[in-house]
Amino acid sequence: MTGKPDLTRRHLSAVLAALPLAAMPGLQPHARTQRSGPAPDFTLPVRGGGSKTLSSLQGNVVMLNFWATWCPPCRQEMPLLDQIFQRYTNLGFSLLGVNVEQENRLIDRFLSDVPVSFPILLDTTEEVGRLYEVAAMPTTVLIDRQGKLRQHFFGYKPGDENKYQDAVRALIRER
């Protein structure tokens, strides 16, 4: 024992989520090694029943939002993401909230306080989070109609929803 506290991944993610991106030079919005590569396909259970496969949404612009109940910025951005979802869903836009926790009771409590109309997927093993290089909570990924990764946002601060909306509109206009 070194006398240092044992930081779990959850604690580290909470610390990273609270830091401004300027304090993390390696984590800047849009930073990604394979920005235009194919989005890794996955199938995850949907809260409330059933499952969702990413490839079933090909032809739509897709936003993946990785979040956790212990993440204050996640709580702040969820209603704003829901507004984006409701505004653009009829134009070929899909939003999937991907929760990375194992405790359904915490997810249910969070969503009773912050209800959303988009599907919530459950990544209890964080396997999909690893596929998408999730380094902080929240992490938001945009995928174009052809299934290619286009943008990757780490963290959230007020005003980022405008960047999301601008990017979604641009991708919807592409054919």
C-alpha cells in the first residue's frame, strides 16, 4: 500500500468530466484518430425491453451519447439533447443514450428526474464505450448516413449543445 487513494475508473471519469477541456490537452472536441472510419457496429439492450443494433439505423444521422448517473454535466445536457432529438427526428436523425452503469435502479431514478424521449441503451460491461474510445463523461459521437464516424465530443459545457445542433444539421443536409 502506497498510501495513495485507489481511484476507480468511475472516479477518474468523474474527475475528468469536471475538468475543462483546456486542462486536458489530449482531449479536445473533435479529437479522434479515425475521424472518418466506419462506426463500429454493436447491439445493446434497450431500457424497458428489446435491443437496438447500430447498423439498423444506417441511412440516418446518428448521435451516440455516452453518459452516467453520477455525471453532473450529463444531467445538465440531457434535456438539451432531448430537444435536439425532438427537433430533428423526423428529418432522419436518431439519438441513442448509452448508459455505462450496471445499476438499473440508479438509471431509473435519474430518468425520472430528467426524462428523455430518445432510447436509452445499457452498456453494463462498457464494451461499446471502449469501441468508441470513451474517455470522459459525457462523450458524444456523431455518425453520418453512410455509417462513418464524423465527430467525437468529450465532456460537456453549456453552449456545446449549439455545436451538436450545428453538426447534426450539417450532416442531415448531406446526401
